[in-house]
Amino acid sequence: MKKSNFLWLFFLIPIYYFHSCTPSRNLQDPPMILEQLEQSLSSAGSLKDLANSSLAAGKVAQYTTHGGKNGLISLGDANGCVVMVNGRLKCWGLNANNQLGYMPGLGHISTDPDEFLILDPTLATAVNPKEGDNDIIASVVMGRSSTCANYASGYKCWGKQDYGVLGNGITIGDALTPQHVTNAARLVLKSVQLNDGYSCVLDEGGKVTCWGKNDKGQLGNGNNVNSYSGTEVSLGGVAATQLVSHNLDSCVVLSKGEVKCWGGGFPKFSKTLYSRFNYDNSSCKVFGRRYKS
């Protein structure tokens, strides 16, 4: 393995470390013919382009995100969702905050987490497009207690919305139905990341915008103040081509091939040992590494 790729792979490993999956695209699904040609999400243009082409075709073609957190399948801390060929979601796992979009759980209150546990992949009836809606889901991303999906009708989220993580200006309670992400309404999205209390998105122009909890510099805007509206990450005027987040940390690959990171796991860089508690609230260059796709 090239040294230039090691850092990026090392950062991605924890996202999948505690999960084990069977071929989820093979879950029971309405009979449809799936095109065998696999495309890259980046080759599809924006997420909106992907959703619109899926809607026109009447199905979601197979594609890869090369390890990205958002795509045909996404895993949260104790749950998962998969996009079926017909553009509907099936989800499983913990549903304590209605993050699975499972209608029977709506309005149910319990202190026992097991009452919210869905063991088998189940249609997300509260969030899936209804017959006649002229809508489709083309990608999904899960955080710890929230979920977002890219519909033909826009980017929407549901589940726990503390700190404004869903990007709709609401900071308390659970969203039981898909909420339009107003923070991203004017952005042409290429990639989205959802985490515990904050969210980041990469737009078509290479700009990264984040919102939500910022006590450990998760938003990368140079301060530690929570923001319920979108705030741009300080990338020094260079466009980003890839974005990935995990827990308190985020990294981007820049158009020049450099990697920049920010958040709880990336203290301000020094040539000496540093404390993990000296959180970096703006993006810092990862020295000595150059990433090539």
C-alpha cells in the first residue's frame, strides 16, 4: 500500500470497525432488473443529478462511493439503512429516536431501548416516498441518532435533532418525518456526512459547509460556538474533492492532493507531542502526506 493512501484509509477504518454486513443489496426487493454496470457516485455529477436520473429510470442503479459514508448503504452506531433498487429504504437496528423512519415506532415512548430494536431490515414507511409521489431515494447517510437521504425532491433528514443537526433550525426533540435541510437548500451537493450532533456537506464547487454542535471544533470554522445555520469550513480558498467525517473529526482531500482535517481528534499541529484535548477548531494540513485517488 502506498504511504500516500495510508492516512486516508486509517481514518476510515473506525467507521466500519464495529459493523458486520451481509450483501444488503440482495435483501428481498420488488422484482426489477438491475443494470450490471457499476458507476462511481462522483461520475454521476451531483447528488441531485443522481436522484433525478434514478427517478427518470424508475430505479436506482448500482454505484460505488469508494468507502464513503453516504451511498447505497450506511451504518450508524447501532443501526443501518440500505437503498433498495426501487428507491425505497429498508432499515434495521436501534430506533430510539425514530432514526429508522419506521412508522410503528412513531409517538411511542419507552425507557427500554430494546423496545425500539428492529432486528430485520424493514421498510421505512414513515420516510419512504408514497405511490404517486413522483419521488425516489438515491442515497442515504446515518449518524448516531439521525438519518438523512437524498430524494429527487431534495435533501431531507429525520430522527434526533439536538444542536440543529438536521439543518432545519430546530434544536430539540425528534423529527418523525423527513425534514427539508434548509441549510443546504441553495447548495448543489456532492457528498454529505452526518454525525453525533453535527453535519457537514461538500458542494459542487468544492466548499464544505457544517452546522450543529461545535464544542470540539467539529464545524472547522475557527471557533467553538454551536451553529444552527450553515457555516463554511476554512480551507484556505482551495476546493475540496472528497469529504469524510467520524465522531468528532472530519477530513477533506483538496484539489491539490493535500489532506486537511479538523475537530476533536486533530489538535493544532506542532513538532512536539500534543494533547488530544487541545482541539483544533479550524482545518489544519496533515503534513508529510499527499493523497492520490
